Amino acid sequence: MSNRTDRRVSARHATALSVAVLACGLLTACGAAEAASGPGTPAPVAAGHVAAGAAAAPAAAPAASKPAHAAKSRPQLRLDSSEAEVRKFRAAYAGCLSEHGMPSKGTWSKAAEKSARAACEHLRPLLPPELDPAKNPNYAKSVRIEAKCLQDHGFDVHLFKVDGPAKFGWRYESVPGPDVDISKIQDDCRVKAYGGGRALRPGPQ
């Protein structure tokens, strides 16, 4: 195989891996990462879930607790939420961030981001309780099921232990080739592990 062909294959693989990491960053491995945090930024890595090649590390400490009134008023996503519901909540959150100085494209200052997120916290969707390791007593089992499902579909996925209620996280080392429907496999494995959540794809972060 020529060097040019090698480069094309490597580029396709890197693209596929980036898509997989993006698609799982919000929803899988350690669903402690919540449904949205701001538009136009890379998908956050879920607690205990790291990208390919990165060293496994314990999950990050939980963020400081939010005011009770903000937590109570935030929209709650469900495993059976429809795509329309998910889009509606995420669009409301993204629109609020933009109105408060955090556009969906381009760059912004840390001060502007902090201010926008504080103003829009009440609109940031909460993930279903089943995807929250602090609320789901069977979360670790679900993580194992999801990782095994991905492995069975050709993903090179590795489990590792993390601190806290999640107990386990997982990371990608590689993903199937570019002709594989990665998003569908991830959705199917999420449903198999948690009992639903097909519509919970990455949105504004």
C-alpha cells in the first residue's frame, strides 16, 4: 500500500474515531456528564470515559452543587424522550447561551461563558436518572453491558475502574471502519444497557 493510501486510511480511521468519541461523550460510559453544557464546543468526555490513547484516570470530582431552585427547574430528559423533545430542550438551552454572549460558533471569553452558563443553568437538560451513576444502583452493570455490546460490534473498548458511584468507565482504542453506522451501534448498545435512550444523541454542550 502506498504512503498516500496509508494516509487516506489513517485519516478515515481518525475521523471515525472522532465521531465515536463525540457521540459517546455525553451519553455513555459514565452518564454523569449531563445532557448539555454549551453550543459549539467539543463534546465533553464523560466521567471515567476517555478518548483513545489517553491514560485511564479516576473520574473527576463532581462539580459544585447548584442552587436547589435551579436543579428543580431544569428540564428532565427520560429514556423514552422523543427526538423532538430532546431537540426542543437543547435548542432552548443553546438559544439562551447565545443570547447571553456565548455564540454557537467562534470563540468567547471564559468570563462570558461563565456568565452565560449561570444565566441559563435552569434550561440545561438533565440526563435520565438511569444514566446517572448516583441515582441508578445498577449503573456499573449497565456500563459493562454497553461496553460488551460495543465490543461485539467491532469497537475496541476497554473498561477501567473509577472512583465514586460509577465504579467503572470505558474508553475507545479504535472503532469500526468508515462504512459502519457508528451512531446506530452506539444507540442500540445504549438501549440494550439502560433500557432506552435512543434519542439522546449529543447536542449543545
